[in-house]
Amino acid sequence: MTEALLPYAINIAEWRVIFCLHDGRTCTLNELVNMTGLKQSSLSRLAVRAEKKGLVTRARRPSDARLVDIRITARGRRLYYATTAAVQAACEKALAILTKQERKNFVSSAQKLLASLPPPIHPSGFQY
């Protein structure tokens, strides 16, 4: 995956953040921590770097200045869509070592695991 993202000058962690935000939702740092699995300190630094690159904006929430809302920019969204094919190809390459039956079993097992997990819930009530 790292190799697939090299031409776009972003790393996997940055891609995970723009993936989470690409549909236009606004998230706090803690929400992104929950969605990406990244450590809060790492994600905080990543958000600053992504803002400097013009991929996201960060703004204090007017109703609660302790919270910082993070939102993807048009540039970040364009980068997300530009990288989608490369990321998909990298995933396909990784799965290529599996036989057709192993792939089917893998997908079935992953779906079963995911179905057993409660969906993450955004504070607004939106379910991912």
C-alpha cells in the first residue's frame, strides 16, 4: 500500500484520514482516532501536516472550544478519488496470493467478523 501511495506524496495514515472524511462529514480528533485506530498524539500531528498540505481544515467548534472539527477540503477529496484505483490495485495484489476459494473464505470470515461488531456511531447519531 505504501508503494501505491508514493506518487501522491501521502502515507497510509494520511490516506486513512481522508478516507474517513471523503464523504464530507466533519469529525473531531477523537472520532478520527476511533475510526482509524491511530494514536491521538500521532493523529494530532498528522492533522496539522494534512492541513499544511491543504487536505483538511481544522477549526475550533463554536459551541465548545475544546473540540476541533476536522473536515476534508476539495483538494483532499480530489486526492482521495485520485488514489482510489491505486489503493484498490494494491489490495487486489495482496489478495492475489489466495486461491479463488481462499478469497471466498476470507471474505466470508471478514463479513462474519464485521457483522458481529457494533457499528461506530457519530455523536450526531449518524452510523458509519
